[in-house]
Amino acid sequence: MANIYDSANGLEQELRELDEFKALEAAFATLQADEAAFALFKEFQEMQQILQEKQMNGETFTDEDADKAQEIAMKVQQEALINSLMEKEQAFSVIINDLNRIIMTPIRDLYQG
């Protein structure tokens, strides 16, 4: 019987070799090279983290939170490098979601069986 963790580690290496991951990696490197776009991206990530933490803690969003999030989102939508990165991330996420669906098949089969 194969060691499941060896299989997972092999899969991780295979994911790194996918064209979709390489495109994501290249888009991120391009974004990092643009100081202003990368700073906006980091600000966007920080805002997302703040909102997620508030949501997990059951806190409500303030008007200030909503206004700032909307302002950052509007700037992000106008930044081609960030949009390109998000497109590449979405393409890679499709693969990850497909793999998750496959991996979870035994549980689905168990409960439906």
C-alpha cells in the first residue's frame, strides 16, 4: 500500500509543474516588480484579512470598513496586473477544486451508499 503522504507530496510537486501554476507564478512576479501595484495588492490582502477576522469573530462591519473595502476594491479593479494575477489564480483554483472533489469522493460515496 502506498503511503498517502508520499502521494500528497508527489501531487504537490506535480502542481508546481502545471502550466496554470507557472502562469500564476509569472503573474505574481510581474506584479511584485511594479511597486505601486504590489502595494495596492498588499493593501487589498490586508483589508480582506481584517474583514475575515471580524466575520469569524462575529463582529459587524462598520461603515468605515465598508467604505475602505469598496475604495480598495475599485482601485484593484482598475489595476491590470492584479486582475491578471486573479485570473491566473482562478484558473489554478479550478484544478484545486477538481482535486478536492476527487479526494472527497470516498466520503461522498460512504454517506450516499
